[in-house]
Amino acid sequence: HLSNPNQAIGNATREVLTVCERIELMLTWIFEVFETFDKQKIARIEELDDEIDKTHRDIKFYLAKISESTLDEKSAALCQDLLGATIKLEQAADIISQNMVTRARKKHSRKIAFSDEGWHELKDLHQEVMKNARLAFTLFVNRDVEHARQLVAQKEVVRTMVRTSEEKHMQRLRDGIDASYDSSSIHVDTMRDLKEINSLFVSIAYPVLAGAGMLRKSRLL
């Protein structure tokens, strides 16, 4: 396939999409584990992370081999974009399998419960990040500029959700709500994990916008 760069890039893109599917599963399951602790699901999340690490190495090696062949400018840029995106996806998977799994274990072992309001805020943010994940993943297939713009605009939406939730959380602490006090660090850290994962997804949009000469404008969105 390496003699046909387009086909090779198509293959690499398909591999990246399998990574996307795995991350979507990890992101779904980690919130199910927050709600109902499940050792098997945690083990599966960690297995998926290992699979992603392995696929990431394979993709990196494969893309390096493609770029040794004579690529036109567009194909070379696509290779770079795919490589950059794979690194971002691997970082997102690590945040889930390391940081978030650790918090889920801590929540379970210390029998910590979120306040109802706090859990709603976390679930809302989680839904938003899941939606943005899907938007980011479709960019590998369609490289649609409008989709990319939407995704970049979502960065501010998520930032605002996190800021608002942190303010409400502080208010609950001031009001002396026990559940908020017990779950405080897990609540705030999980919010920040989700925000960081979201930023990694959003960064997948930048090369698409750069390719359309729109990056400067979009950064101001």
C-alpha cells in the first residue's frame, strides 16, 4: 500500500477511527463507573487504553514509512495532521484511564457521593464532551470546515460550563452541603479532566481550519 500514498493514508485514517471508537467507549464507561462502581468495566477501560497505545505506535510507524515515499504537499500535510491527532487521542485516553479511573476508585473506596446538583452538572458536561468527541471524529472522514468551526466554538461553551459549575460548587460548600464537601476534590478534578479532554478533541479541528486558511479568525471565535 505504501506505493499508493492515498490508499495508505486511507488505511491510517481507518486505524485512527478505531481509536476514536475505543475512546468513545472509555468515555461512556467511566461515567457509568462513577455512578455504579464496576471492576470489570474499569479493567476494560484499562485494556482499551493499552490497545490504543499499541495502535498509536503502529500508526506512528506506518505514517513514518508513508512519509518516506514521495508525497505531494497535500498528502504530506494529511500525514502530519493524522499523526498530530493520534497523539492528542492517546493523551485523552490516558486522562480517562489514569486520572478519571483513579478518581472513580477513590469515590468508591471512600463511599463518597456527589450532591444531586453536582452530579447533574458533571453529567451535562460529560454529554457535551461526548457530543464534541463525535464532531471531532467525523472530521477525520469529512474534513468539513463548518464542522470544524462548530467544534472550536464549543471550546468556550465547555469552559463556561466548567466555570459555572465550579462557582455553584463553591456556593454549595458555603451552604454547608455535606455531599459537596466530601466530593469536592473529585468534582472539581473531574470537571477539569473533561475540559482537558475536550480541548484535545477541539485541537483536531485546527488543521482543517488551517487548510482552509481560517485558523486566525477561528481562534477568535
